[in-house]
Amino acid sequence: MKTPYFTVKDIIQITGITKRALHYYDKTDLLKPSKVEDNGYRYYDQEALGNLQMILLFKEMNFSLKDIAAMMQLSKVEQKEILREHRSTLVQRKQKLETIIDQLDEYVDGRDISHLHLFDDSSILSIQEQYESEAKFVYGDTEKYQEFEANVSQLSAEEQEQAYQQFSINMEQVFRELAKHQNLSPASGEVQTLVSEWKSCLEQFMVCDDEILRCIAEAYTTDRRYAGYFDQFGDEDFLRFLYQAIMVYVEGKVVSGVKDIR
């Protein structure tokens, strides 16, 4: 029959805990050895092993060591009641993580970040709302932005969502077509026709003057949030090509057959 005591080495082999962690639990009185020999060797009985396994369970459930120490003073019935309550928190966290994973998969596959629902159960605003707040902060006192707000406010929440979805679809179609023409000059007639379509998409919500178009073109190339979105359409030079095409349109240099300015 084996000894009722386990050495530190035995405990490590049984549980996988490190020697350093075991010594730390001893030092902080979280788990004391059942006995210590004169030579300093620590030994743990089966009750101590059971307590250690409970500590490791609590630790895996993200309880702090301070909370674990308090819980170890409770009865098994009280511990189980706390675990039942904590389980609902873990289930909610699991659902949240599954949502995040699904949304990140959609983003990696090319979905616009503004249409992700990462913060639906959070006090943090959605990406779309953050964009709208940012735009209002930057352009809120301009006539064009006030016009945009007036147009959107006339739509119901469902109509706004449908409009944004259709807007996203139309934009993606234009960008995909532009990527197909990336071998042409940004000033070519084919490319400039597509830029005109891009502007028409924007004009669903606002009247776009040259200043607004320049701002958008600059944002595409300087705001890192757009990088992942545009990766789905063309190679690493696509954003620069798009910027040049928009600037040609703004500057009115639409001349078929103009030498490639890239």
C-alpha cells in the first residue's frame, strides 16, 4: 500500500503545477503542506491534494488568488453556489467570444469594419456609431454634413440600415471594377467613369464637392482602419491608384489616353 502522503514531485506529476507555484501557495498560506520533515521536505496528504485541485479549478475559471483564498474557507455547498453563479458569467463570456470570432472572420473575409457588431452588448459605441460621431466632430459645423444629417434623419431605422447595406454593396462593386482597371492610367476614361459612379454612391447621402472628395481620398490612404478593407479588392498599390484616380477626377484632368501618372 502506498504512503498516504505525496511529495512535491508527486504533486507536480499528478497536477502539472510548477514547483514555484506550489511554494508560492505555501508562502501565501493558500495551501500549506500537510507536514514538513526536519530536512525541509514537504509532504501533502489526500485532503491537501483535493484542496489543490479545487484551487486549480477556481484559477482556471479566472478567479483571483485573493478570491480563491476566501473561497477555500467556505463549505463545499457555498463553493458550489458561487460556481453556479459564475457559470452564467462564463456562458455569457463564451457567447461573446463566439460572436467576436464570427465577426472577426467576416472582417478578415472583407466585410467593412463599420458593419461589424462587436460592441452590441457593450457600453462602447458600435464602429458605425463611432464613425458617425467622428464625422460629426470633424465636419459637424459644415453645411454639407448638416445636409447629410438632414437626409438620413428622414429615414426610419430600418430604412437607414437598408440604405447603408446597399451603399456598402454598391461601393464594393465599384472598387472591384476599379481593381480590374488598375493596369490603366488613373486618368483614363474607363477609370474616371468608375470614379464618377463612386461619387454617385456618396451622393445618396450628401452633395459631394471637391473638398469632401479630397478629404475622403486622403482618409482612404492615411486612416489605417481602411487598410484591411481595401486589401480585398486589389494588390498593395490599389489604394495609391484609387487616390490618384479620385484626385484626377477632382482636378478635372479627365483625358483619355493620358500617360500613366503612377
